[in-house]
Amino acid sequence: MKQVEAQIMGQSYLLGCPEGEEVQLRQAVQRVDEAMCKIRDAGKIRARERIAVLAALNLAFENQQKPAASDTNTPTAEANASEHAQTLAQPTASEATVLTQLIARMDQALGVDGQLL
């Protein structure tokens, strides 16, 4: 296992990575960093943990929305990056609704002191 240093929201992390998968890990780190920075830069949430949870939800929701057709029509990494940037820039109304519902459920589970927003 190889050690890879990565930066997410200005903080360094030392990550374990299987040999030969460094590029994929760095791409994943970049996606997480972009998602977290976008939430932080919106200015509504300051706590790093809450930003991380929301970014994880956004990325998980995005992955669920991708059709299985990607197996037959594999896009390039550049196309994926472009699609991802557009998705982050302009969430659809249905995505916003689902995320709002998820946040409400998490707020309910966390209680008043742990509300995400």
C-alpha cells in the first residue's frame, strides 16, 4: 500500500492507496475538495464536519443519479469532470428537494444541538 499526501480544504491528509490507483485517488480527492469548498464558500456553514457530511451527501446523491448506461457509453475523464462541474454549479430542483429532505432527516436524528443548517 502506497502513502499519498492530499489536501482537502487546505488541510493535509496522508492516505493509503493501492499501487497503481494513485490517479483515481487524486481525482476523488479533487472532487471532495471541490464539493467541500463550494459549500464552505457559500458561507452558510462553517463547521468542517458539517461541510464534509453535506459534501458526502451531494456526491452520494450524484452517484445514485448516474444511469447504468455508463457501462455501455463510458465517457472520458475530461467529460466526467465537465459534467461534475456543471452538476455542482447548477443543482436541479429534484436534487435540491432530495438534499433538503436528507438534511431535515439528519437534523432530526442529530437533535437541536447538532443541526446541519
